Amino acid sequence: MLLTGVVIGILVFVGLLSLHAAFLIPPPGAAPPSDYTNLIRTLGWTAVVSMDLAVSLTVMLAWVVGAARSDVPDASRRGIFIFATVFLAIWIIVGSPFPIFGRFL
């Protein structure tokens, strides 16, 4: 069960990074980037990688803590798992580059 938490965290990070990377890579045939465009793209990549890593580590930690502690009551363990699921779902909705989901802020 502990290994499951680590695998879920890694898969969440790779999936979120792939989702956001599709919108940070310039389209084919685009004009050559200027210094400003390169700076914005670098800041975007930094933000995406750090925030997606934070979300995936939070989900992974919740799964590891929820699975490792056998002395914790089942209701508390379910609460930890629900937190991880809801946290990830909200991050995908709010941080989504798709206009139908994201841009609520």
C-alpha cells in the first residue's frame, strides 16, 4: 500500500506536467521567440513544475500516511484519502488550461 502511494504521486506529477506542457510548448510555425517570450515561458515552466510537484507530493504523502498508520481509525484514514482526491480534483479544475474548466481565479 505504501508503494501504491509513491506510484500514484509519480503518475500524478507526470500527468499534470504533461497536461500543462501541451500549452507551454510553442505551436509549430510560430514566430521565433523574443527574450521576453523566453522569460515568460521559463517562468511558466518553473511555476508548472513546482506547483505540479507540490500537488503530487501532497497526494503521495496523504496516501502513504493513510496507508502506513494502522493505529489510526478507519474514518480518519478515509478522510485522508478523500482529502487527497478532492485536493487533486480541485487543482485540475482550477489549474486547467482548458477554458471550459479553468480560469476561475
